[in-house]
Amino acid sequence: MRLGSTKSVFLHPLRALGAQFHAAAPDHAAILKGMLTVAGFVFVGKFVSAMKEMAVAYRYGLGPEVDAYQFLYTVITWPVGVWSSVLTAVLVPLAVRLRDNQGQLTKFRSELLGLVICAGLALTGLVWLVLHNVFQLNQSGLPPRLAGLAEAALPGLILLLPLGMLTALQSAWMLAAGRHLNTLLDCIPTLSIATLVMALPGGGMRALLWGTVAGSALHLVSLTASLGRRDKLCAPRLALSSPQWRWFWQGFGIMVVGQALLSLTVVIDQFYAAGLGMGAIAMLGYANRILSLILGLAAIAVSRATLPIFAQVHAQGADRLRALARLWAGILFALGMLAMLVSYSVAPWIVRLLYERGQFGASDTVAVAQVLRFGLPQLPFYFSSMVLVSYALSQRRYHLVFFSALIGCAAKIAGNVLLVPALGVSGIALGTTLVYASTVLLFWYALIVRGAGHAGTDGLRVRAAGWWRK
């Protein structure tokens, strides 16, 4: 009797898990299919990106051109990154909602395109004015030589703002339509950079600059052509008369603030690295680009595959959606742990394979590999956070996303303050783990432990809504 009771204790959770998996089998299959499709495209894109990094390391090593380029590129594209994240979060559920009303969706698309064009031009002028004055007043925090290189590149790289905002819009519409080709097209800018860097051996920073701008323009053209073949293009319209604007603005404002805070951590890291001397920004950039190869292959696939499915399952019941998200968050955390352990053991070999040639020497390999290893603990938290963020967005829990970004930004600043004095650039890399660990704990508690309809979570949402209206 006791033995049977003991067996039932162990078998009951497994049977329950099996029943949940069987009930949600179509959803699991859809998520897995989306992940494999996107992962295949991401793999191609990351392979091209690796080729680009090899070309840049060969030509420049840890030279000042890489420092200046990386600093300016990060600052200029920060608003584009925020815009892209917000569009993906808001437009995918909206497109699912309007799937049976193409007339309203087309009208909204035209008006949104008109708004993006105007906003992109205005933002470009504002950012150019701010950065120009920052360099003129010597307030960038960069050494004089790096500041001069960055200021000279500003008129060209500023074009990434209007191009990037339009590209993010077209990419979001492709994702909302369930098309993952945009993931494959993401490799166009990196291919352009690699081509020009190798074709212009004595071009200095111009190869990086114009390779980036040309690649961004080609990326936009390719997305536009793909949408045109599916009759998804529309002329811009300068109006805000669509009834969908009210639904759009409900999530847009709080998401902009949240994403701006969370992505601000990347800009903060650039200024911290700038204060650590020549080569620090390049060292952090090389390590982060290897991390992005690992993160992007899984995380982009996860977020782009789960959000459309979660948005559909949400209409079928909160309990089913919660069980689906809990299972996939656990799976991705375990995969992240495995990726962290494997990557830690092969970190020096990866750096040597990608970078050690030309101007990038053996001592540079040792330095970058150390920074890379300190950045790896973020992997399991990052992987699982992609699932939990998609879960929250499918329920339009934008205020929870805002609070996670607020906590993450505070954790990053605290991590840099505590770790950089002792560990230098490695401290910046390690501090990122605190960002994703804190956000995962918040999401897990609010969405999984407390439950979607629990009073404690609702109270958080109501209080946040009241604060936002103020």
C-alpha cells in the first residue's frame, strides 16, 4: 500500500504534465515549427554576421575605428531598437484582432506609415543636433581621437534612424502576418558591411560607415519588395482617423518607456566602457557580438514563434495559456544552462576562430574570451525571459513589462557600480546577468505563481495604470 502510494506521488505530476502536453499538442507543434523555421533563418543570418565580425577583426583589431564606430552606432540605433520592440509587441496582437477586418487594418497601416515617416525625420534632426553639440562641447566621455572619429562619422550614420524606423515597421508587419522571412533578411546589413570592409582595405572607418548605411537601405528595400509581392503595401496617409489608434496607444506609451529603460542599459555600458580606456569599447563589442550569435539563434526564434501562438491561445482560456508558457519557460531555461556550460568551455576557441587574424592578436583573444565568459551566465535567464515576455504581451500586460524594464535598468546600474571597479570590462558583461535574472523573477512570480487573474497581479496593473495616467 505504501509502495503504491509512493509511486502515485511520483507518477501523478508526470501524468498531469503529459495530459497538459497532449491537450495543447497543436499549440506546441505550432511553436516548435515556428522556432525551427526562425532558427534556420537566424542561423543563416548569424553565420553571415560571424563572417562580418571576422572581416572587421581582420581589418581593425581593437583599433580606435571600432571603438568610435561601436559607440556612435549604439547611441544612434538605440531609439530604433526601442521602436522595433514596441512595434512587435503591439502590432502582432492588433493584427490577430483585425484578421477578419482587412479594411480597417489597411487604413490603419496607411496612417501608421505616414506617422512613422514624419516621426523618423523629426527624430533624425533631433538626435543629430544633440550628438553634434555633445561632440562640440567634448561631453561624450571618449578620448579626443575617438571623439573626432565619431563626430566625422555622424552625418553618415545618422541616416540609420529614418531607415531603421521604416525597416522596423515593415518587419513587424511581416511578423504579424506569420511570415518569418524578415528574420532571414536581417542578414543583409551585415553582409554589406563585410563586403565593403574587405573590398576597401585602406578605407579606414568609411568602409564600416557606408557598409552599414548601404546595408540598412537594402534591408528596407528587400522588406518592401517582399510585402509588395503579397499585396501588403499601402500608400502613406497623414491622418489619425482610424479607430484602431485608441487600441494602439493603450499599449504604446507604457511600452515605449519600458523598452527605452531596458535598452538604455546598452548605452550605459558604452559610457562605462569609454571611461576604461582605449580598446575597452571594442573588447566589450566583440564579446557582445559573440553573445548575440548565441542569444539570437534561440531567443529571436523563441520570441517570434511564441508571440503569435500565445496571442491566439489567449482567446481559448487563461489556464491553458499559463500552462503552455510555464512549460516552455522551463524548457528554455534548461537549454540556456546547457548553452552556458558548453560556451564557457569553448569560449577561447570561439574567439580565436572568429577574430584572431590580421590586426587581432593572441593577447586580444585572451582579453575578449574573459569578457565573454563573464557574460555567459545571462543565457538561461534571457532564454526563459523571452517566453515570459511573449506570455505577458499576448495578454496585453504592458504595465508588467514596464515594471520589469524599470527593475532591469536599476539592476544594470547597480551591477556596473559594484562590479566595474573590481572587474573592469568583465564587470560590465557580468552585470547584464542581473538584468535578466531580476526580470525573470518578476515575470515568474506575477504570471505563473500568482496567476493571470490573481488580485495581487491585478493590483499591480491597476496601480501602474493610475501612475501612468498621472
